Amino acid sequence: MIVIRECEGFDELRACVDLQIEVWGYSDGDVIPRRAFLVAQKIGGQAIGAFDTSLPGAHERGDAASMVGFALALPGVKTGVASASGWPESYLHSHMLAVRDGYRNQSIGAKLKVAQREDALRRGIRRMEWTFDPLEIKNAFLNIHKLGAVVRRYEENFYGVSSSRLQGGLQTDRLVAEWWIGSPRVAAAIAGTATAAEPATSDAWLEEIRVPAAIYDWKADDAQRHLAREVQTENRRRFQRAFSQGLTVVAFTRDSQGNGIFHLERWSEPEISI
């Protein structure tokens, strides 16, 4: 049984540190330390964990031992963007989400995001953001299709050099997901009733950008990594051009071969209900 709740105590925050090393293979220089998780909680951020309470002896070993995933968010302020009160708009930046191998593809990541949304809505926050790798098909499907996020920004080599084995030695290009958590679009996506309307033909989209399903194999293979780098370079150019023309990623689909497809059109900020 998976329980989603706020992390409590030093041991559970330390388990978040251990899990990020396990999932991404980070070196010491890239690991978010325990005290940063603690500070995030104290200043209005989030450290939410997923716990498998069915593990044998879980209670005797402590809740930290049953952690199988977590989400970390930091508070932020949008300078130059005023809220209804006239003050700069506050938001949450969801910096990190990890799920242990063996527990993936069970919607645990989606449940962690929904828990973040519910907490943010209770506090009157209307927007969350996070970055994700444009070459990660599964992440894009979760963020855009299942959660209803949109994308209008591309950050080139955002983190610089990364020690994560999942990065495959490529530059850390990132898309910025905007999650308008009080919007009908997001509510419908989470409920599984609808996302963005999908045109009958691909010609109806103003732009489509594809990621081949083989990208994971290419990134992991020294001899083929240049193919992944070529996709990254070409898609970077296309995203940057599309965003400069005012287009927004509003949908993401996968074809029968598992290739990912970003769909872009013109979009404006939604009416928000808090």
C-alpha cells in the first residue's frame, strides 16, 4: 500500500537524499543535501514522500526505510508579474521527483504531483513550474498529457555538466513546464477526462516536434550517442524558433512505435479558480 504524505523528521529527509543518488547516480557535487530539504519545508516549499507500508517489517525499520519516492519543491517569486493583490506572484518550483526502480509505471509520480497540487491550492497558489529533459518521453507524457502542464520556454544547458548517468553525457537542456493548478485544463487532465483537444489530422497543429523511442538506447551507447546529440541539437533549434513565434506545447502523444510527439499551437493563460 502506497501512502503519500509530507516527509517528517531527519531520517525521512535523509532517505530523500539516498533515493536521489540511487535513481540518478549523482556524485556528491550534484546531490541535494538533507538540510536543503529541511530548509525547503521551513520556508514554504514541499518535501512529500511516497511510502510502501506493505513492506515486511516496515514499521519496525521505520518509515524512512519504506520510502519509494519523493517530490521536492521550492518557493519562488515571479518578478514583474503581479498577483490579484498587486504584489509579485508567488509560485512553487518543483525541483525534483524520484521514484525507486521497481515502483515505476504505477502512477506514483503522478500521485506525488497531485499531492503537491492539493497542498498548493490550499495555500492559494495558482502556478507550479518545473524543468524536464526534452528527450525524456515518459516524463513529457506525464507532465503534459496526464497532468495538463504547458510549455513556453526552453533553457539551453540549464544545469551545466551533470554527473547523472541518465543524462548520457549530453548537455542539460530543459523545457519549463507551467502547471496552472487551478485551471479546468489541469483538473480535466488529472481526472483523465480530457487534455488539450487533439485535431483530427497532424496538419491541424502549428508545429510538431518528435523524439525517437530509440533515444534511450542512443544515450546509453558510446558508439551511438552522437545520434542522441543530433536529435537534441535539432529539437533545440525547433523549440526555440517555435517559442519565439509565440507557440506553446499544449499536448504530447506517443505513436505506435513509442516515438514521442510534442504538439504546439497558440495558447493564452487560462482563467484560474482557486
